[in-house]
Amino acid sequence: MRYQITKTDFQELLKHLLKKNVVSEILSGTEKKNRYVVTPEFVSDPAQIDLFPLSQLMTYGYARTDSASNSILHSQKALNTKVAVIGRACDVRAMVELDKKKQVVWENLFIIAFHDLGYLPNKSLKKFFKKTEIKDADIEYERLTPSNFILKMKNGKFQSFPLGKDIDIAGNCSRCIQKDHALADFMIGTYSLPEKSEDYIITPQSDRAKRMVETLGWSKKAVDEKISADYDKVAQEVISKCTTKREKDLSAFLANEERFSLLTKCTACGMCVKSCPVCFCKVCNLTTQVKAKTMDKMTFLTTRFTHVGDTCVECGRCTTNCPMNIPLDLVFQSLRDSFKKDRKYESGSQRKDSVMHLDV
């Protein structure tokens, strides 16, 4: 059963989690300078929930190297605190892998995952808003559909921009074929809703989520069969499009005999390490050795492939944050496909799967 809810309904859900002590903290976010620059912030006061940047996180994600799962890892909150995490399906996969490595206590997590297209890369947004002469401070609400980037301005007017021209979702997201996750308590998205709708469609998946729907009195908000069928249709169309692009891009990448030369641009700046939600080493020996000049930059990069390649959850943050635009996401996606085919292992999918270690 799916339910059509408002932003206020979503806020009431988060407040319910705090007031009923289901969690003691919620991973939220706060704006820094621009509307599209959101940094993680843990909140425990229900009054702070009214500021939860839902449409921003669904559209832009967190800024630069931050992500929901990355924040959970580095804060270590989920080791001894019950916390609600709102993020993408790749964040859920990351937390599954972190659970296997004892970096989170799964029972401390309440997870709400976006069922979405992906996010707009932060580094492209400044250029977009400058070109369109749109002041992001004038935006009230944003949304992505399979074809458009939609903005509702504070004056009540809507503006729509086609994806793929001046703005587009991250390349990694355009190849992602796992847009949902069965282990999330709730999935929330906007598939099949009219372009000017500011509502969301939420799907309870866990038993406790289903009980919360009853407690919150959402029975009258249940969508009808047509809306649910349309939702499934759009979701499948998105996956089909991503599958086609994934096959095309990976085939071209693997057929490129010069692909390894792309790696020589690496400066070993460490942005990929900071971005990675499954790289849990307290101190990165690789960046330390590079700084000490006991490891060259190519060795740094190829060692990272073997170090975290088997646990990559395809969040793509390493690529969106790489200052040299190295297609690290294509490398890791090709590795993940190989592990799935040859080892029957798909990182982040199931908690019961044993951790796979590379034979290197």
C-alpha cells in the first residue's frame, strides 16, 4: 500500500519518531550560503523538523563529500544512538556494508530512502543558476521528474528545465539500476505525480513502518490502484533507461584501450577517500604514504580499487567530487558487475551475505 502525503505529513512522521522515542536523533541538514549547499546536521528537537530540507536533499543531495551514509559512518552515531537516516538507496546499501564491518548497529537505524532518479551534482548548480539568472534564494520547492528539473518559486510561479541540456543528474545515477531497497523502513518518491504537485508518495516496508501509518491516521491518504500502477510504470521506465545507459557506457569504457591513461591524471588529493561511505579506516595509510612520497599516485588509485572495490555501493560520490574528472564510477561499476557475475556477490544488498574479500 502506498500513501500520498504532504511535506507537513512527512514532518509529522519525523516528529513522531522523536516524540515516541523510536529514535533520539534524526539526520537532517542545514543550508550553507546557497539553497543547494546542504550539510548534515543531527537534530533531536521536534521543533527543528520543520526545517528539514526534504526537496533539497531529494534533488541535490548533500554538498560535496557529504552523504547520509558517510555522515553516519564518521559521526559513529549508530553505534550507540538510535537515529533516523533519510537518504538514497545507495546510502542503505552502504549502511548494510558498514553493518557487516561493525561500524553501525543495524537495530539503531530507522531508514527512510528516496525512490528517485538521483541528484544534481553540486558543482554544476552554481553555473546553472548563473546562466538562468535564477536566484536560488527565491526557490520554495524543487523536484526532478524523468525529463525535467522543476522549480516552484516563492512568488508561486513554476519553472521547468529539460534534463540533459543545461542541467542533468549525476552520471553515476543515470546508470544506477537499484533505485530502491527492501531494507528501508519507508521508501519515498514523486513518481507519477503531476509536475506541479508538491506531494510525495510514501511506501511503508517494515512492520513498524506499517504500524506508524495506522498511528498517524494515513488510511485516507492511500493511493488508488491507478496511481499505484502509474507509479510502478514510471519506476520501471526509469530503471529501463538506466539499464540501457549503463550497458552503453560500460561497454564503451571497457572497450577503450586508453582507459587506463585516464587514471594518470590522479593527484592523490584524497577527495575520493573523503567521499566514500564504506571506507571506514580512521587514518588512510594510502594518502599518508603519498604525502610521505613512499607511494606514487597511480599505486594510490589502483590500491583503492582493490581496497574498497568489493564493497562499493555505487553512490558515485568519488567521481562527482574528483577535481580531475576521472571516471572512477565506471571503474567501480564494472568491478561490481564482475563480482555479481563471477562471485554472486552484490555489495549492500543483503545483510546475511558474508563480506567478500578480494583475492589479491
